[in-house]
Amino acid sequence: MDALVDRVLDETKDHVAPPMIQVVLADVRRSPVLEVGLGRDNGFIGYSSRDEGGWSRGDQTLTGTVAYIYAGSSSEVPASAEIPTEQVRRGLVEFWETGRRPSTVSP
């Protein structure tokens, strides 16, 4: 997983905004979905399943939005959802290993 994140960060280092990727579990019908922002220092995780959803929980005093690029288009997420990229990495691994909402995401 770290190699994938490193590759995305390397390939998008010159972009005007950090990239956003979508992650699902292969061979799982109706897999939960992660929307993942991958900035050099900060990123976010958005989680949605048939039963619940939520965002990573960063500094809740922040207001406004932060832009990420998904499929060539700008997407804005709440600034309060940004967390350190290292926590995003851990959340990705947790999702991959358990198939459940990462603990970095609040419902």
C-alpha cells in the first residue's frame, strides 16, 4: 500500500492540487468505498457503505474547504477532514485488512 501511495504522490507532485483516488475492495459485491485525498503533508478519507459514511476527523476548528483533483476535476472537501498523510496511509491499510470503516474516520 505504501508503494501505491508513494507512486501517486510522485506522479502528481507538479499538480496544482493534491490528487484524490477512490478505493474499493476487489471481489466484494457492494464494497464500501473510500475517497482518499493524498497530499504531501495532509490528506483525507471519506468513507461510504450501505450502512454508514463519514470523514476523517482533523482539526474541527478549521472552516472552509480544500481542493483536491479527482479524474481531472476539482473536488472540494471540508478542511476539517484533513489529517496527516501518515494517518491516511494507516487508514488505507486498516480498510484493506479489515474491509471496515477506518478508525481515522468518524461516522
